[in-house]
Amino acid sequence: MTENEAPVRPSSHRRTLIALSGAAVIVAGGAALAFTQSTNSDQQSLHEPPAPATLASVAASATASEPAAPSIAGSSTASTSTTADPATGTGATGTGAATTGADATKADATDADGNADPGDTAGAGRSETKRNSGDTETYTSEKAEKEIREARRKAAEDGVELHRPLKAKVAAEGPVTEQTKTIKGTTVRVTSARHDLTGTQRLLIAGDEGWGVGNGIHCTNRIRFSQNVPATERPTVLLCWRTSSDRSVITMATDPQGKPSTATSVDLIKDEWAKLS
């Protein structure tokens, strides 16, 4: 070994150790950095919700922010919204209340106080029609009364007497039942009630007290139908009746071919009288 070679070896060995130490430090630092990045990445992934849920939320927000399409009269539209479930990543769909175009049109036709819109020509037309209808009814009534008065005047000039209907002395006190029967060519109208019909409209046509036929029954063929007109005998008509304070039966028999049978009317009165007991 020479004198120049002796000091070179320790210096070279020292540099080698320093280089190895630096490399070890660099390797250790890189490993620590990689571990730290990996830990941060895992923690971040734990806090983030699943990707499908995020996409569903974005879709829901976009749907909710979209303006509703204008409704068309006579059509029905419904609003639909989607809500994302963070736990499952799926969306729940809900349907809003349907709004019809007819309701919107009705709302447009009225103001805040519920009055008809002045521009609603249909409503104005209906009101005008109603007024015209009332005017027509009034005009028709006045015209009819005028024509009646004119007809009466002409009849009086021609010597025709005005006949007015008979006025009942008393009104019926309760329900009255009427039925019509045809027996051997004779038509009989049977009137019955559970009260007294004396003096009512149905007996005013009797021109007299009639004749008794037994069992409190009276009959007559002398009939009058108008005031101020004398009763006349009508061979084809027979009026029979029986009355009391709690029961009444009246028969009016007509036979265009001849005289109605008294026995038929009496039998009908007896049957109805028994039913009222």
C-alpha cells in the first residue's frame, strides 16, 4: 500500500454508507406517503354515497325543477316526482293530483269574488235567454187573458151566456180515491173517502136530493154542470151516493146506449162502503 492509497478508502466507504442511508430514507418516505394516500382514499370512499343514489338524486332535482307544461282545455294532466332513497339507491315515484282543463276554464271565467267574468259571453247569453224566457211567459199570459176577454165579449154580443163551473161549498177533509169500472157496457166512476163528501165538488152536480133506494143510498139523473144553469134530466146518466161523517161513496154511471142500471150502482156502493169500515 502506498501513502496515497491509505486515506482514500475511508472516504469512499463513508460516502457509500451515506448513499445507502439516503436511499433507505427515500424508500421509507415513499412507503409512508403511499400508505397515507391509501388511508385517505379509503376514508373518502366510506363517506361517499353509492353512485346510483347520486344519479337518482340528480334526476329527481332535474325533474322537480322543470316547469309544468301548459294545460289544454278538456285534457287531464298529472305531475310526477321522483325521490331517491340513499339507503338503496332507488327512486320512489309519486303522482300529484290531476288538473283538468275544464276546471281551469271555469276558474278563468270567474273573478276573485266568484262573479262571472265580463268577457264570458256564454254566461251573458244564458242570462239573456233567461230574461227573454220570462218576458215570453209574461207576454203569453197577457195575450191569453186578452183573447179570453175578447171571446167573452163576442159571445155576449151573440147572446151566448157564459157558463162558470160549480163552486164547492166545502173542501174535502182528506184523501179521496177514484176508480173507473166498465160493467155490461156501462162506465161507472166510483169515488170513496173516509170522511164526509157532502157539499164537495163531486156532489154539486146533483140537481136534487134524489130518490132513496135503501141502505141510505140516494140516486138521481137530474144533473147540472155549470152555475146559473138549471138541472136537467139526463136519461143516460145516473148519480148515486151514500155519505156519513166517517165514510162516503159516490158513483157516476153513464151508458150511451140507454139508461144505466140502478142495481149496478147500488151494489158497487155497498161493496165500497164495506171496505171503508
